[in-house]
Amino acid sequence: MPFLAIDGRTVHYALEGRTDAPVLLLANSLGTGFLVWDAVMPALAAHFNVLRYDMRGHGLSDAAPLGDEASGYSIVDLAGDALGLLDALGIAKAHVCGLSIGGMVAQHLGAHAPARVDRLVLCDTAMQIGPASVWNERVAGIRRDGLAAIAPGVMGRWFTDGFRERVPHIVRGYANMVARTTLDGYVGCALAVRDADLTASAARITAPTLVVVGDKDPSTPPAAAEAMAAAIPGARLEFIADASHIPCVEQPEVLARLLLSHLAG
């Protein structure tokens, strides 16, 4: 298992696929590790050198300590982690695909580090995910009852009813993933989402951009994806039928096909 030290914290990552191909950086969602991309990896690794990593406090990566109960990380912090990983591995430029909070990180990179981004995929994300009161209530509940208490409700937003009924063992595995995320990692990233508004910088994104959203996503719904695609110059929007917030698990073949088509130019 590859690990790197970035700013004094251990970061868990994997670099897999064709070493002679462009790098594709995948950024995970809140409450998941990089294993969330497993189902699309065979298709992507056949065409790219795929770099996955666990966001701070997720999976096997260290959390950065929170200053106090009211403060979290920021999207700038999290984008800095991604750039630090690219720098440590000597990668000057990559395609970037981000899911949910990973998509907010990807938006920031596209707007503020355009020389590092080739093509961009924004998956089930938005320029702003709110309202703030929802995040405040969620963080308060987590601090009181722990992450395991919110996991069942999270599964209801991540996956459609039909998927949860067909493969309950997979859904249970993702509930475990949420429950075993570090408290500081989850809370810090949740507050980063609460405080992020990327609307003003969307027009600065110049990388060819694909916006993808599950048609049944209640967390970052199709209307938010439409607004984001309209704000990013030249962005293309695609809907994935019968998918909720985590299409790389629920509809991996469809998502992989869309990614490969877009990244091939």
C-alpha cells in the first residue's frame, strides 16, 4: 500500500494502470475512501494511469486536527492536498475527476490551477451544497452520537431504493465505510462543504468539462448540475438514469463510458 508524507501527514494513494498513458486523478466523496472507485477501475486503468487517494481523515490517510468545534477544513486546503500529491509524484498535469466534495476540489483546481488540469469531470457535485443549517445539524448529531448513527440515512441519499434492495451487502459495506471514517476527517470536510461557494470562480474554468449527475440524486440534484454546467464555459451535461449520488458504485459501466468518451477528446 503506497503512502506519502505531505505537510507532515500520511496520505494513502494508489497509482495504477498504463504508465505510458496520461494520469487521471480521482477525488473521493465525503465519507468514502478511494475504494469507492473500484468498480470503474478496470475500464479506466486500461486507458490511463489512474491516481486515487484517500482525502484527509478518510480511509488510511491522516486527518489534520481541527482548531475548534466551529472550524473545519476548506476546499482550498483539500485542493492543496491534491496538488501536494501530484507534486510529490512528479506529475505536472492530469485529467481530474471528482465526486461530491471531490468534485468541489476538482472545480477549485480547474479554476485556480488551470495549468495542472487537462480535462475535468465533475460528478454529482455542485458549486454550493447547502444550506449551512443542514451541515450544522449533521455535525452536531455526529459529535453527539457518532458517525454510525448517520450511516443509514446517508445510504438513503447515496443509493436508489432498487439498488439498496438488490445488493444490501454492498450498501452495508458503504455504511461501514462512513462509520469508520475519522471524526475530524468527516467533520472537517463537512464544514468545508458548508462554507464553500464556488459560483464566482466557475467562469474561470477553461479545461474541457463534463458534468455528470444521477437523475435521482437528492444531495446534489440535477438542477444543481444544470446550473454548474451553465456557469462553466463550454461544459457538457450528462444524466445517468436510475442512479443517485454515487454512480461509480451504482452505475459504473455508464459512468466509465462517459468518462472515457470525454477524456478521449
